[in-house]
Amino acid sequence: MSGERPARSVDPALMFGISLGLSLLLWWPTLHGALNGSVDITVAGLRYLASLGLSWVGVFAISTLFATYGHDASTPPALPPGPIDHPLRRTEDAPADATTPADATPAENPAA
């Protein structure tokens, strides 16, 4: 399996840090409600766990998508080897230097 490229991944600590910050932003209104007494602390804790799980799944999905489709543009796939002299010519074509002048007469057909 020497032809396979190593799998790309994103730093798990970075993903968790981003999802932690995002979950705190999602949970901010519930925190204010819990501090004011309008939301029970158990409900607030469950809402935080739900926001942490939801944000981790979202960050993981997006970072996996970017890591999967992100590829190194400096290494394009190798082209197959081609002919050296005229790479876009077929073998039955006349060579480029064997052109005939416009005023030359064509050779007579002996079968005619």
C-alpha cells in the first residue's frame, strides 16, 4: 500500500476547543436564565450538554469535510509518458518539417 496517501485529520484539541466555545455561545441565554432563577439548574445543565454535543458534531463534520477535500495543490497527478518529438501528433501523420510548397504539382497516379 505504498501508493496511498496518509489520511488527513484535524487536531482533536482544536476541534474540541472550537466546539466548547460554540457551545458556551449557544448556552449563554440559558446561563442567564439559570442565574436569574427562571431556569432550573438541572435543565440548564442538560441544555449545556445538548449544546456541547450539537456543537461538537457540527465542528467535527465541517472539519472532516475540509480535511477530506483539502489537498495539496503543489502535487498534481502525474501524466503518462508520451512521445518525445511531437507529443500531439499521431504516428501516421506526416512530420511537421515535410511540408510541400503550394505551387508544387502533385505526383501522378500510376493506376489512373
